[in-house]
Amino acid sequence: MAEKTSEEEGGKDVRSELKESAQRIWLAGLGAFAVAEEEGTKMFNTLVERGREWEAHSRERVDEVRSEARSKVGDRFDDLENKIDARITEAMHRFGVPTRDEIRDLSRRVEELTAKLETLHTNRGTGSAN
């Protein structure tokens, strides 16, 4: 029988070490996969929750910006409308057209004068019958 040489024993040690290293690498890969799955689920849930918070915050901010924009636009339209009204009123005065308020005042004064005339007419009619 031939005795094992140190070269053969060295080869078995290297093979054994390679096999053990390969096994450890395989197990490390499986462990990484398991950790990734566990941590991935946690991370996913965390991201979903953060997304909900961000969405709520973003909606609030969008509503604020929208309200501010509407307010500014509304104010500008009001200013524009007032300027147009003022210009139209100026033009109407230049042409001698009375404003709504002036017509309302004149109508009120005509009604007052009509009531006084009727009163005077009624008093004269009663006074002349005697």
C-alpha cells in the first residue's frame, strides 16, 4: 500500500476549504435574501406610511397655494372691475348721462314733489268747495 503523500493531503485540505467556503457563501447569500425580504417588507411599509404623510402634507399645501392664488386673482379682478366702472362712469358724466344713484335720487324727488302737488291739489279742491 502506498502511503499518502503530503501533496495529496494538501489537496484534500484545499478542496475541503473550498467546499466549506462555497457552503458559507451560499448560506450568506440565503441569509442576505432572508434579511432583504424581512427588511424589504419593513422598508416597504415604512415607505407607504411616509407616502401617506407626504400626500396629506402635499394636499394641504396645494390647497393653501390654490386659495392664495384664487384670492390674488379675485382681488385683481375686483380692482380691474372697479377701474372699469370708474372709467365708464367718467365717460357717462362727460356725455351727460346720469348714474344709477342720480336717477334714484331724481326719482325719489319726483315722488316727493308729486305727493306735495297732490296734497296741494286736494287742499285747493276742498277749499274751493266751501
